[in-house]
Amino acid sequence: MQATDTHQEVKPLDQVWNKRPLIISGPCSAETEQQVMETAQRLAATNKVDVYRAGIWKPRTRPGNFEGIGTKGLPWLQQAKKTTGLLTAVEVATSKQLQDALHFDVDIVWLGARTTVNPFSVQEIADALRGVDVPVLIKNPINPDLELWIGAVERVAKAGIKNIGLIHRGFSSYGNSEYRNAPMWHLAIEMKRRYPELMMINDPSHICGRRDILQEVAQKAIDLDYDGLIVESHIDPDNAWSDAKQQITPERLSEMLENIIWRKEDVQSEEYHNALEKLRNQINHLDDELMQILGQRMKVAEKIGQFKKENNITILQTNRWNEILERAFRKGEKLGLSKEFITRYFDAVHLESINHQTRVLNS
Ligand code: PEP
Ligand code: MN
């Protein structure tokens, strides 16, 4: 093929790694040489993509599905990089896969959700990373366990890897129908709080599992100040060998990125800062009041605890609890508070209340 002989300049890795927003895209799986090349060329033509991803080894939930083209696909990626100038990224799950990927000049590797979940696998890769200078992206584990995610970051950091990034791809939860993997944004936000220096990339493809809600999830991530997106793309999404429902064409990706409202975390204007400052002060003030009131509420709960102790009554009284929730739903609705929030808020308040009462009862 003539076109593959034209080489594009590849941008320096550091420059790409530090670009914001960082956009990574490519097929869930490398399938054929033609598919890998054409996807890369059409992505490069959008001028919006920084890194070309492709799964070479695919961890599949059930046996019998396509499990990746394997090492044979790595030269295709190498060729795609030469032709388009796009840096490449692949998932590695074993030390052998890491070595193969590096041998074929893969620029960035990532640990998949099914790897982060397993400290043995993470440690094996971390050991193989020693002395290697390659950026590593770490996906959240499939289950909503922040400690596992943190553990993986620690293992990779201890191996001497300087450039580490995080990928939020959502969490598996039984019976969830809206998303393939529930985003549980609060976990990613907490991870960002603990590691403010690590980049956080959102993977709307694996969160959504379907095309129609990719845009809104990507927008939400950008609104939450994520550093970039990793989105699966394919030249013929419906006929992809894996994750067909969530992949989009390179052209559709381009449209999606164009439709995103990119918010700046910091705007220089003084007027903006003053207005924001005032609103933030209001929030602080309201938060202080909420804490005061919660403190008072717990004091009342303790009095009830005392009363229950003197009269030998159990702490948990289901009827009363249902009554509290029903009341809150009715009132909350008028205030624009969702049922989901009210349930979660009252669950937390109730638990704290029970703890206070237990202390009184045992004193
Ligand atoms: C993937 O990126 O194709 C993949 C397998 O993702 P995850 O590890 O998030 O399931
Ligand atoms: Mn996939």
C-alpha cells in the first residue's frame, strides 16, 4: 500500500502526556491490519486525537468470545504510528505482554479493570516495569473498591514509574440497566482528591456500554474537570469483534468532541473570580449551618437513646424510620431534591444517629 510509506512526525511523548484535554481513541480490539490502519488514519484525519489505543489481548468475561489478535497485531500498531504520527497505547495484563508491547514501541500501556482488581497481576507487571521508562494508565478495578485502585497506583509508583495516570471506566454492579458499568462519580472524585497530581481520564465507552449516552457522560466528566477521554472507535462499529454496541466511527467521535462544552477550570478575569468567590462563600456558610444542625440532631438522638435505655427499647424501629423517609421524600420533592439523594443522605444520617444512640445505650 502506497499510503503506508508516508511517514508522519511523531510528537514527543512528554508533550502528548501533558496535553489537556488528552484524547485517546481507537478500537476495543485490533482485528485486522486493514482495520487497524484505516481506523488510525481516519482518527488522525479528525485532528482531535492524541493517542491511538487498541486492545491486543482481550480479557473477556465469558470464554468463547474473541480474545484478542495477540502479538501479531503489534506490528500493525507500529505501522499505524509511522503512518499517522499518533502515539500508541495498549492494555497489558502480564509481564510477557508488557515486554511484547515495549518490543514493538508501544508508547503508553494501561492496566485494565480486571487487572487492577488483582494485586498478584499488578505486582507481576510492576516488577516487569522496574527500570522501564513508560507511562502507565491504571483503570479503576471492576468492583467499587478505592483501596484496590490505590494499591495498584502504589505498586506501579514503587516500581519507579514517574508518569502514572488514572482511567475511570465505571464499576460493575448487578442488575444495573442504564449503564454497563455504573460511573459512581464520587469514587473517581475521591481518587482525584487523594492523587491531585495524577491525570484522570474518563472512559465513557465502558461506562455506557452503548452509543446513545456517550456524549452526556463525556460532558459530565469534562464538567468535573477530568484531564481527558478514552473513547472506543471503529470503522464499522456494528461489526466490531468486541464491544460493538459502544463503539463509534472516527467521524462520530469528531462530532462528539465538537459538541462538548470545554470548561476551563480557571478563567483569568477578576470579575469572574469575585462572583465565584461570593458563591463559594455562600456554600461554605450553608455547609457550616448544615453541620451545626446535624450536630444538634445527633444531640437529640442521644436524648432519645437515653430514653430508650431507661425504658429498655430497641434502637432500630423500622416504622419510625419509614415515616422519616416518607416525610423527607414529600418535602424533598418540593425542594427539587431527588429521591436517590434523600435516601442516601438519610441513610448516612440514620447510621450516625444509631452510632450515637448505641454509645449512649452502652454507657
Ligand atoms: C478496554 O479498554 O477495551 C477494556 C477491556 O476495558 P476495561 O478494562 O475497562 O474493561
Ligand atoms: Mn472494550
